[in-house]
Amino acid sequence: MSADLSTTTGARRAAMVERLEADDVLTDVRLREALLSVPREVLLPHAYVRVSDPGVEPIEWRLLDGTHPDDREEWLDLIHSGESVLLQRDGEQLDALVRGPVTGGNMTSMSTYGQATVEALQMLQLAPGQRYLELGPGPGVSLALAVAVTGPHLAIGVERDGHMAAFAQRNLDRLGPGATVVEGDALDGHPAGGAYDRIHSGIGVPCLPPAWVEQLAPGGQLLTTLITRTPSWPGQLLATRTGAGEIEAVLRGRPRGYRPMLGYRWLNAVTMRPRITADPGVPRPTRLAPPPDDAYGFWLAAAYLAPGLVRDFQAETMTIAAPDEDSWAVAGPGENTVRVHGPRDVWAELEDVHARWVRAGQPDAYRVTVPEDGGPQHVTSGTDLRALKWALPPLAPVPHQPAAP
């Protein structure tokens, strides 16, 4: 790397850290130093930029090559912006990509947006000497930051995609010894490594895999996204193994979460948008005004207690669809009205969940029971009769997906 580029990237890292601090996202001193010291340009040497609009198929992309002078400024802006950086289409090889326009394909790996990475590592309270396991590390940004805090040879990542695992290891080695990426199924964790003080999953799962629980050391913490079929209202699960060996787990709603495990089919409201616009539905009175976006405890409960719903966040007014039932609800046009369409009364279900949530005390956090024998995992907001309760769906087998040539 040239001296000029090194100076430029150092200044951009400092500006990125300043933004995170100004937004009250970054508070940990050790992580601050790690963010300043880890050269993102080494781990993210290229990036895809989407050119076509959402819903347009096939998707049009443009690949930025960080070594090309015509791409360099845009690439540097992107990898230090805090936004997700798209790196791989359809499991492709990553050592011979050609810059410029590309058509088709779907992203199979990316670097998670910066705020989520910082929040996750801070929640885990990383400290020197801790053994750290990253599940689904992608290009290894979180892994590199963890190594900078814990110390070398204490961090390992398990990556399902062989091309991405090799790509991440090669780039991490350029930063110096300390982090290891192995190819494997993240749902199995890394049993050969023993027990870990901190486990972080970069993939969303419907429930906590038993292997992760088994590999959590006494006093250890595990952080992951819990997913339903909707990407709209993810949950964040923090599990702790007590000194007595028991698992205590808390589930909270979040505005965003990690992508789901391979083979998990999310619902999508984008394809329904033209029909919803043309026919929003029949207006009727409602006792439920559109709940605020940050009522995360409610929306998380709705994801489980009114399953099969997905929100179109790009709509002008709150629009929630049930794609499998060809139904939707559009808030308005007045404060006390809603428009509904289809055989499923989506809004009536939300009214019911909201009323139950209010009776339960408007919880924003839920306890999760995680049996050591791998039995069903249950969620509850409390112990009284008004508490909200549901069971987490089991893990489904992950289909084999051969790597792209």
C-alpha cells in the first residue's frame, strides 16, 4: 500500500470513528482503538454497488475495484461509510473478479453495516484474553476487530462458503497473525476449539443451535439474531452461561438484524407493491393507530403471534402484507381508519396482538428458556396469566449448495 493511500485510509477511519461516537454508538475505548487500527481496505478490496431499483430483475450491479484509480474514491467512501459492503454473488470465487457492470445473481456474502458490528461487539463486552468464536464471519471485519481487543490466536471464525473462507483468511493474514477462519457449517460451531468466552453469530437463526450452547464457557456470552419469516421485525438474543452452568437468555426486538441462515425463505412485500397501490383495500374504523416503529417489543411479538406478515417500509403509509394469503392492510387515510384487502384481516390480528401486549405491560424484553438437552425453546414476557408466550421454531436442515465455479 502506498504511503498516500495509507494516510488517506487512516484519516477516513478516524472520521468513521468520530461519526460513531457523535451518534452515541461507540463507547468502548478498546473497540475504538481497534476500529482505528484495523485497515478495512485490506479486508474489503472490492465492493458491489446495486444499479437497478428494488424489485427489478435481473439485478444490475457494478463492481468497484479498490486498486483501480477510477473506482478508488467511491470504494473508499463506501467501505468507510458504515453501510453494508456487498462482496460476493452466488458463492463466486473472489480472487479474479472483473470490475464494471454485472447482471444477475444475488448477494451471498457481505460485510455488515458498521453500527451493528460495533453494537454487537460492545454488547459482548470483549476484553483481552477472551476466547472468541465468530459464526459466519464473511470477510472477517468483526473477527479482525475482535483480535485487536482479545489478543492474537484467540479468535476463530467458521465460514460455510469455501471461497469466502479462503478470501478472509488470506486478507487477515496480511494484517498479521491472530485470527483463523475455517470452512464449516456455522450451525455446528467449532467443537474442536473447546469452549469460548464469547460467541457471535453473523447469521440469523430461528432458535439457538444446541452446539452453540454446548461450546459456551462458564461466564460466557453468546449473541445472535433470531429470525422469523419476516425480515421486518428481527429479535436479538443474548445468552449467558452462569457460573452454575445454567443458560440465561434474553430476547429483544431490534430495528435491523443479520441475514438468515442458508435455505431460509423470507417473505417479500415488494412484488405486491403495484397491486397494493392500485387497490389499497376497503376502509374500516380501527381502534389501533399505527404503532411507532421503535415499539420493538410489540413488533417482535407480532412476528411470532401474527406470523406470515411483512412490512413494506418504502410505502408512504404503514403497509403490512401477508403474501401467502394475498392479503394486506394500509393505515389511513384518517387517524382512525385502515384499509384492508384479502381473506386475512391483517390489521385485526395486529389489533389483537397489540391489546395483549398492552395487557402484558408493554414488554420490551422476553426471557427464553434454552434446555440443555436440545428440547424446544420457549419465550415468555413474564410469569402471570397476562404474559405473552410462544415457542421458537426448530432448526431446519440446511440444503447443500455447491460453490459456484
